[in-house]
Amino acid sequence: MGSRAYLGPDYSAEYLHRLSEVTRDTIAVEKYGRPFAQLSSDEQSVASAEVRRVLKENRYQPASQTLLLTPGEVAAYGSQSTEWSEYFTKKDAAPGLPANYIKNPRSSRR
């Protein structure tokens, strides 16, 4: 493992992992009316396959330069915006980084 591991987690991997979890729960609720953890193993398999399909799909529309987000991606963005903003702006929240690493919370919403 490289020296970057000393500065904390791989933020891209963390974001993508949470994106898949939130998308999975969103799909489970939309399709079955229950969170993923409450589904049968067959239902979980169907929901997991749908997550893989949804997250691999290219929904960028070049003509309008628009990226269409799924409900799961919208939910993940909303929840993670708050989580990451707190992570980088609270004192001692981000291991390996200075306290209050991001001074302006609005800059973390880009």
C-alpha cells in the first residue's frame, strides 16, 4: 500500500461504496416497499442486479450536456453532501488532515 494510506481513506472508493448502498436501498424500497436488509435473498439478488445495471448505465446526454441521475444517486448525493461536509469541516473529524480542513462548507458542495 502506498503512502497515501496514511492520510485516511480513499475518498472516491468511500463515496462509491456509499453510493451503491444508498442506491440499493432506494431500489429495494421502490420495488418492494422495504429496505434492502429486510428483503428475502431472492429479492436482494434482484435488487443487487438492478444496482449493478443502474450504476453502469451511461445516462449522459451529449446534445444537452445533461447527466440524468437516478433516484438512488440523488439520495446518495444528498446524504453524502452532509456526511462529507461534516467530515472535512469539524475539528479532528478527518484523521490525518488538519482540523477544519475545509474552511468554507459551501465549497464541499461542488
